[in-house]
Amino acid sequence: MEPGRQVLLHTITLRYESEASGQHLRISSAIPKNIVTCSEDKNIERGASIMPPLPKLTDEEKRMLNGDEGVVKQKCMQYLVEMCQIAGAERLVDLDGTGDMHTPGLELSQHIVITIDELAEFAEQGGKFKIPTFANKSPFSEQPPIHGWENCNICAYKNPETRHDDPEFHKKAMHDEEFKILRKMGLITTHSCANYLTMSYLPSVGQHCSWFESSQMPYCNATLGARTNFDGTLATCLLG
């Protein structure tokens, strides 16, 4: 596939509006209006918007979207297709560089979530990340300290009931079961938000990557001469 418009993946809040005529989404007001194609159908609730047309998909991408290659790849492709529609991207770009994702990353959006059982089955069947993928930060949801947690005296979510020095909460926050599966799939658990300083190797000029950290954007695009959007997720890194 020739390099083209990459999908710009940002965290966006979406809400389904189920209708017999098709799937509709109410778009957050934070999204630029020119991304949304508004419907002239007067039967649709005022303020609702219809997503732009589907991007042009390859036969392989269509198979994944239809579920022919399993539920994990299907959910990943559903997420990418929605992000294409939101960004107005015409098609997806194959990745040949490296990936970086917040972990464990099973919740792709509010309505597209890969269960741990689905991921375990995918890994058991030999499923792997398509590109070399590095873990960004410690487990992102709770962000527990990896070392010295016993005496850290800090809380997750500023909630005194979720103390990082509590052994029970720390065990839950570390997501060991998820990471065991992700490492089996090839995830390199560097747990760094500056993976360009800890990666075992770096992409070369012109390679397409999928990274997720504000400091990584200028380093990848300007310093290395590779290409990335702010879009590193389980979906992009797994499907490549």
C-alpha cells in the first residue's frame, strides 16, 4: 500500500444512536464541524450527525472487519474504521516501523472493549503484534509505581481508598494477567513515556509508526524522519 493519509487517532467521546436505517453517532462538540457530514433527514433528532462514508478498505481489511479473522481483529478494525470516519481519512496506511501504546489498552473506546478472555484466546492461537511494540508508562489506568510502591504514600485517582502502598490494590493495578498475555503476543514492556530513549532499535527515515505520547511526535517525525500520528493503540500495533 502506498503511503497516504494516516488516521488521526485522538481520544474522542462518542455516543451511539441506534436506528433501523443504520449506525449513527452523536459527535462531541470538541470535534471540528467539518469532520462531520450532517444529515438532511428531518426524522433524525436535531443535533445528531451521520458519520462520513467508510474508508476504502483492502480485501484483507474487509475480512477483518467482517470477523473472518476473529473477534479481536474485528474489534480493532471497527475502532480504526470509526477513527477514519471521524478524521475524514480515505484509507489506512500499512505500518512498517515501531509501535508504542498505553497499557494494558484493551478498552479501545467506551463502546469497543476487548475482553481478557478474547485476548487470551487470540494469543493462545498464536496471535502477535504486527510491528515491534513498546509499552508506554506503567499500567495506564492506575499508574502504579513499579519499584518502591510499599512506601510510596500516594493514591490512585486522588482517592484515599486506592492507595498504591496497599498490597491488594497494587496487585490489581499491576494488571499482571493482561501483561502476561501481551508479552506472549510480543509486547516489549519498557513502561516508558519516552520510548525513543529506551527502544532496542528505532525506525528509519520514512517508515510509518504508531506512537502515543506528546514528546514522541516531534522526535519521530522531525528527529528520526519517520512518520507517526498521535495514535498508538492496541488496534494499530496489533493490525499494523
